[in-house]
Amino acid sequence: AKVGRFSLAAPRQRTDTGIPFVLPISPSLYEGPFPFAWHPVEVGHFSLDAQRCYCGDDHQLCYYAPPSSSIPFPRFDLLDGYHDRYVPWNEGLREGLGKVLKWIAQNNKQLQDKEKRQPLNVDYVTLRGHLTKVLTTPYETRQGWQLAVSLFCGTLYLSEIVPEAVRRQRKQCSERAKQQTYMGYKFEKYMCADTQNGTPDPSAVVNTHEAFCTVIQVQMGSHSLLFSAEVDCTDPQSPWPDPPGCYMELKTTRAMQSCAHRRNFYKYKMIKWWAQSFLSGVPRIVVGYRDDMDSVVELKTIKTASIPKTAKKLIGEEQNCWKAKVCMNFFVSFLDFVKKVVTTDDPKLVHLFEWEPEGPVSYTVHRDSEYTFLPEWYVKAIKR
Ligand code: A3P
Ligand code: MG
Ligand code: MG
């Protein structure tokens, strides 16, 4: 049952104990300098097989194998196999934090804090995708989010709730949108090999359930975070041989003909690409530009760290260009907010943080409700 609601309608901004009810999102409030260095460290990895089953190994890791630059660029037909070699995402799957919890349960000796007697020596556990949404919130104008948070044995767990209406929308998306989703995955098949010295096999089945995931830990001021992130491939020739520096993100987008198109791309899409790769310390993004025939006709490697500067140059400050420091300051404020609000250690108590464009972040409190998300097997495994 819901035990309380705190939202914008609340007449006061703080409770008597000084805990804020809401967190505003206006970018102008977060203009201070970049708050903390962000040095993501890989502490582990796992694979998800064709049936989306967890394996504590790296067998799903792919190796970056771009076409030789000495021969003319081959057109990559991104719709090849769409009808006969495609296993689309099972929309019925609700795995939540399941996979990263499995990794923690199997590796938690290395994460224990014996002095504090805490089974898991981190403040927050979540998925990279959830953090990407938080990081870009000050500039998001379309899609809100809901994050369920539980405090358990001293660690805050953050898990996204996808409302039923959004799930329905996803299921009913257009044929074209389905094709576009396929094309992103198909690009990976043209660019990556299964083995270190192998060559790509574009005749292989595209199975969206297969993945290699890195487990990242970051210390940021007084906050420590642990999250998993799906990795597209590793570059055996990377100048930064250690993970996550050797990882590469692959992306596809329409080839751009006009300055206006490029500006829009940097304003709305690139912020998401930047946030995703920045959070997990992936230094380079390889972009496949596709033409009107849905073939990749050009490749370009972009340095993640250079994206905010390029955005500023293209969009211009007076045009409300997004800023990395605003994203980061908001991000830290959100983590502070969650830590202040959620103080009762109970895996069945959920604080649901909600945000819709234009409004502030607010929260509601739920005990033993449909929002409870920490599985019993995990609670038992950690308490042992
Ligand atoms: P593109 O980003 O090239 O379109 P990721 O880029 O994060 O590795 O994801 C791989 C591909 O999965 C994406 O390729 C896209 O096709 C698909 N994808 C990821 N997130 C999606 C979403 N929210 N909706 C639809 N497709 C998505
Ligand atoms: Mg990916
Ligand atoms: Mg990708």
C-alpha cells in the first residue's frame, strides 16, 4: 500500500527534518564547475547467451574488426536478414536488476567491507541505462522516467519501472521503427568478429538477447556506484588496452546533408550517446552513417570526450546547448537527494522517484507493493 505522496503540489519544499520533497531540474541551477572526476573501473563482467541466460564469463565479447581502409568502402545492407535471421527482443521479459544482482551474489566476497560489516561496500547499485536517463534529465523534453529505490544492507538499489502504457506503445511501434532497431544490431554483425583475429560474419543470426556486460565501479566524492553496462565490442588494437578503455560503442544514424540536421543530431541524439559512453568509460564511438537505401556508406570514429565541445561549437551557447557539467551536477544532486530521502533499510520498502518533462523529480513511498523489486533469492544470498 502507498504510505505517502510528496510532489510539486506539496505546499512546502522540505519536511520538518529538512529532507526535500522535490528536486528541481532546471539547467540554470546546475551551472557550477564539473563536480567530480569520473574514473570508471571495471570490476568484473558477464555474458548473456542466446536464451538470455547468465554466464559468468566473456564468451559473448565481440572483437572490433572494421573493413580495411585500403579497399573501397563496402556498402553494408542493414536490412539483410531482417525477415529470416532475426530474434527480436522479447517484450515480455522483465529482468530488472536480475543479471547484475546475480553477478554481485557470485562475486560479493570482493565487495565486502569487513570493518563496517557491510556485505556490499557500495552506495548505489543499478544499470548504466538508468543512469544515462538521470544524467540527461535536465535537457530531456519528451520521455519521463520512474525509478524504484530500496535501501538494503546499507546499499541503495535503483531499478526502472516501465509503465504499462509505455510497454504497450513499444509493442505497437511502426514497422519502420522495428526495422531501425534491427539495423542498429545488424551494424554490429558487419563490424565485429567472434574471435580476436576473426572476420565478421554478416550471415549470422541477429539475436538481441545475446550480450557481453561489464561491471563498473566508480567513486565520486562521497558516493560509490556499481552498475552493469552492455558493451558492443573490444578493440584488440586499442591504445588503451585495459577495459573499459579498450571498449567501443557502435552506433548507426542517417547520413547528414545539412547543417541544421547536424545541429539537431548533436542537440537531441548525441547527448544520449555521450552520456551512455561517458558513464561506462568507453572512450570511442564508431558511427555508421546510412543512406536512404538503409546501407552504411561511411564510418567515423568519435572520441566520447570531444562530444560536449563539438556540441557547443555546432549548437552555440545562446541556442541552449547542453552542457556536460550541468548533467553531472544534476546527477550528483539526484544521488544526494536519494540518499537523504531513503534512509529506512528494508528490501520491501520502495521509494518511487518519478519525473515528467517540465516538472521536478518527486517521490512516493510504497511498502510491500507491486513495486518491490529485490528478489527473495538475492536478499537471502546477501544476508547469509
Ligand atoms: P543504434 O543505436 O545504432 O540505433 P546500443 O547502441 O545501445 O549498443 O544498442 C544497439 C541497438 O539497439 C541500437 O542501435 C538500436 O538499434 C537498438 N536500441 C537500443 N536502445 C533502443 C531503444 N530504446 N529503442 C529501440 N531500439 C533500441
Ligand atoms: Mg550495445
Ligand atoms: Mg551500440
